[in-house]
Amino acid sequence: MRLAHRLCLMLSLAGAGPLAAQTFNAAAPNAPGQSPAFAGQTRAPILDQGVQLGRQVVATGLDQPWGMDQLPDGSWLVTEKPGRMRIIGPGGASAPIAGLPTVDARGQGGLLDVAVAPTFAQTRRVWWSYAEPLGGGRSATSVATGVLSPDGTTMGDAQVIFRQQPAWSSTSHFGARLVFDGRGALFVTTGERSQPQARVLAQDVTTHFGKVLRIAPGGGAAQGNPRIPNGQPEIWSWGHRNIQSAATGPDGALWTVEHGPRGGDELNRPQSGRNYGWPIISYGREYRGGAIGQGETARPGMEQPLYYWDPIIAPSGMAFYDGAMFPGWRGDVLIGALAGQALVRLTLDGTRVTGEARYLQGEGRIRDVDVAEDGSIMILTETPQGAMVRLTPAN
């Protein structure tokens, strides 16, 4: 590990000045025969640029960083996909924290998100999601909790509080973002494990595949969940593909962005007891070619996304900006893009997307996004080597 506190680079949108440099809406769609259900559902107007970002590399040499959350002292808990969790602070990145369970790091699995208890200053309790190996090549998205030692070296009293059912022999689509809802419950997002036999289970409420779940922090379903006939009691919503972005909005509600097929990444505000359609309806097409199911993009009883991307951005990580450093961004959505290699910003009018901008284009895959207590924007990048980067206004 090494720190680079003094590395500050001036970056603008796409690294250049004029609005003409922002061409992401000019790209041909992946599914040209499809039409949005309402105006503004895709390809929102490009926001005027003029914003330049100062970039400070806080830590480098991270091995596939995936999730982060800020501790009360200003340092950060950061996960690395192979199964390590570290504390990153002014003194650098710590040695891996001991006491974490074994993860299945094949494919898209591994140690994934991390969430610090709102009462961490008193309890030192932490939650994390991961791909848990369950024998015979099977795995599941699981959530565990533990207590971080006062010196930050060991996670004690680690216990699994949730296991996705059923376990499956797949190394893809684990989902796994964790978000506290402000009412004492924990949202957990899952994927539908990708394989053709598994993806249809996003519509099967007897499983946890392709769902938004809402659990009690100690395990079990949270009070106030919808009552779904024959459904798992943890289910909040279903019909999702692979949710790797989730955050609480200024309205107090959960918002998500999920990986769709080619041309079908989508922004949602999942509502209790509602069906979001996958894989029966979807924008976009199969990555190997061909329509999704019957090629439907709408059906009664299934929710439309608030916004979708065609071409895709491959979303991962999400935050609503609420800091002081970028006052004009308050209430805006910030999303990491993997394939899009950008920090995506959306402006909103209620639940309607009114504009989109992309920053740091081509600077590498952004895996997670958060807002620090001081109002700076923190991102985790995967390439060329994993790094934590602090973004501030440069003008």
C-alpha cells in the first residue's frame, strides 16, 4: 500500500472543456427497435459542464475494492473482493482485519459491501455482504455482522444473519448492496444468479433471487414488510436482475440502479410489494444477441424503471449528494460506472430524471461512490490498480 496525498489532478468532464465533448447520448442504442414508456425515461439532456474536479488519490494498491463506509473518526472501512477488509485513514491502509469468514471469490463473488451501524460509536458493530461458499460449487449472497475491536485489527463475534435461498452453482449476479433505512431495518439487494434456470426465479417469491430484501439488523424479516402470498418474509420487491447500486434518497426512500442486459441498466425507487418485471419485461437485449423473453418492455402489474441506459453504463455504487462542497449538486444522484468508466450524475425533479453528466470518463472502472462528512466525494476505482480517490471542486 502507498498513499499519495499530494497527487491532485485537475479533471473536467471527459477531461476536456467544450460541451461537444460530451457525446454519450450520440451513441447508437443497443436495442434500436424499442421506445421508452414516457418522455425522459432514457437519454436525459446532457447537463452543462464547466465543473472541474480536483482528484486526490488517498490510497492505491487495493486489490479489487468493492464497498466502503465512513467511520465516525473520518476513516473508512473498505472491502476487497478476495476477502479482505481494511481501514483507510490519514496513516494509510491498515493490514487486513482478522476474523472475517471465508468467501467464494470466483467470478463476481467475494467480499462485497460493508455498512457501519448508525450507533457504531457506542457499539462498534459492522455488517458486510459476501458470496458464501456452501459446498459442491454452490454459493449464496449472505450477510454477516460483527464487532470491530477498539484497535481496528479484529472483527469479533462474527455471525451470519442472512443466507440467500436457494444456494446455486453460479459465480455471477450476487447483487449485495447494504443500506440502512432510517427506521432500524437493513435493505439487502440480490441478483438472480444469471443462469437461464436461475434468472426466472426473480419472479418466484419463494426464493431470494432478484429481490430487494428488508431484514432486521440481527436477522429475520423486518417489521413492516409487505405480506406476499407464499413469499419469503424478507422480500420488499422482486423482478430485479442484479442490483449493485443502492442508497437512501432525500425523500427517505430506497433508490437502486441495477445491471440490465445490453441496453437495459435501470434506475428504480423500489416500492413495497411490487414487481419490477425481470426477466418478463426489460429494455435492451441479451448480451449474446436476441430478445429478452418475448421482447416485451411493458406489461400490466409490472413497474417501469424511472430511467434506463441504452447503451449501458454497468452501474456499481451510488450516493445522493448532500454535502457543502458542491452546493449545486445537492439532491443529485451519483453513480459509479464500470463499463462506462465514469462518475455519472443525474439531476431529479421528484422521481423524474431531468439531466445527466459524466465525469472522469475513461479514467477507469468506478466500483463505489460515497459522500464524506466534509462534503467531498469518495470513489473506489478498480483499474489499473485499486484506489480510493477523493474528489473536490477545482474551480
